[in-house]
Amino acid sequence: MPFSTEILTPIRVLYLDDDAGLGVLVKKALARRGHNVVPVVNSAQAFECLAQGGFDVMALDHSMPGETGLDVLARLGPRSERLPVVYVTGSADARLALQAIRAGADEYVIKDTATEFYDLLIAAIENVTERWRLKRQKAEDEQAVREARDRAELLLQEVNHRVANSLGLVAAMVRMQSAALADPAAIAALQETQARITAIAGVHRRLYTSDRIGLVEVDDYLEHLVGELQASLADEEHPYPIRLSAERLTIKTDKAVSLGVIVGELVTNAFKYAYEAGATGDIRVSVQQQAPAAVIILTVEDDGKGFDPQSASQGTGLGSKILAAMATSLKATVAYVPRPSGTCVTVTFPLD
């Protein structure tokens, strides 16, 4: 069998065969290819050499006094914890070859006195060693990729943590500023600004506490957001509880930001305009998936005096512009559902 003339990395081979003379011949044949063979004549010597380490592959004869190569294979342990093995035997019985492969051997060579045996053994040893080298290299590369990914995820979580903290600080400063004002219009404008900041901060807070990078659990996120809106908007004149019903859904970060801002705008409008002064009522927010269309439906509703979407804006109109921009980002459809009393707004957008 012809061999490549390329320069090979020397292979250190442990050759177990009770025929000491053949061991010497194998050592000489592999030495001509630049490889180093340590021949041993029994399994006790073999395991002693293996304990010392430094071998790349083991060639294992089948027939030995008191045991077989299959017995030695069983004692070597699982493939992940041992050297690659080339099984050598004088039998041409295919059943023995299959038995050896099933027992964990990586290659099988028939032993005879012809020169071809040495060529086949060399080829088997070199092929097995190269396959295992590639396997180890692949495992090392995959481990390096996993470690790099883990480092990137930790870094991203830290970034989200810092962004959430910074936005939380900004929201707190806006709250303090609104508390120092007497102008109702200015206070309302700052409250709206705080709600928008809170919506975005909540996304980053969910991201750095989640194991799923780039994805947000809608129910957890909205529960936190609704709590923040309740704390910032509710007062003696607007004592309306916000009631949330949200399915367990996962969406991407950019969708979560848009969804949060939309919820903030609609809830803020409901607090400001839904009920007459002194009236009681609640504001309801629900999120559900519509199957099989794979769309999400956000609903914000109240039992107040109602709203005509064709009427002129009661404020600056900024909220309507932000709502339209976020809806465009979500590729969403915004609809005002007719009803005898109160206001019901639905926002429908694709899940993917």
C-alpha cells in the first residue's frame, strides 16, 4: 500500500501482542514512517505503560494467553476516557471484526506474515490517530465557542443591567422634578415621560435577569411595567387600579420595547381621560396569542366615558404620534372597538 510522502507528526504507539518477535518487527516498520512503538507482551505491562501516559494510540492483538483483546478492551473503559484502539487478529472471521468494533475498537487489521500487514497496520494507526485528533480539535473549538458565547452573554447582561439602572435613575429624577412643580400640565407631561422611560427600562431589567438573551417574557415584563405605572400615575384624583391578564409569551427585545411603550401610552391616556372626576373604575390590560394565526393581541380597556378616535386630541398629540410610531415598528394594527360605554383599544401584531 503506497503512503504519502508528506512529513507526519510522529505517533507514539503502544503495541500489545504476546509474540515478542512480531512486536520488534512492527516497531521497525513504524519507525521507518517516523513513529515510535513500545511493544509489550501482556496486559499487565500494557496498563503499566498506559498509567505512565504519553501514547497516542494502542494496537491490540486478539489472541493472548489467558485472555483476549476483547477482555482488554472492556478494561480500558469508555471511548471518551481512553486512547483510540486498532484491533489486530490472525482470524479473517468477519464476526470477530464486528464484535471488536462493537466492543469499542476503532479499526480492525488482519495479521499475517506478509509485508502488506505492516502497511495496513500503519495506515490504520495513522487514520485512527488523525480522526481522533480532528475529534479533539472539534471538541476544543466547540468549547471555545461556548466559552466565548458565555462571555458575550455575561457582558450583554451587564450592559442591560447598567442601562436599566441608568434609566431607573432618570425616571426617579423625572419623578422628583414633577413633585416639585405646581403646573398640572407640566406634571402630566413629566408623568408621561416617566412612563415611557419606565417601559424601556423594564425591558433591560427583564433582559439582564433572564437566561434567554434577546428575548423577553411578556407576562413578567408587563407585570412589572403595570406596577410601575400604577405607582407613578395613581393618586387621589386618579385612584384607578390596573388589572393585567397576560399569557406566557416570549418576544424579541425590540418588540418588547415597542409593546411596553404602547401599553404606557394607552394606560396613561386612560388615567387622564377615561373617567370623570370623582368616578371609580379600573383599567384592564390583556395580552393573548391568537391561534393559529400566530399573532398577539394587546387590549387596553376601561368603563369610562368613552373616546372618539376621530375627535381632536385632548393634549399635545405627542402620545398619538408615539403610539403610531411604535405600532409601525411592531407592524401592528391599532383598532378602537365600538362599545356602549368606555374605551377599548386593540393592538394586533405578528408573533414572529
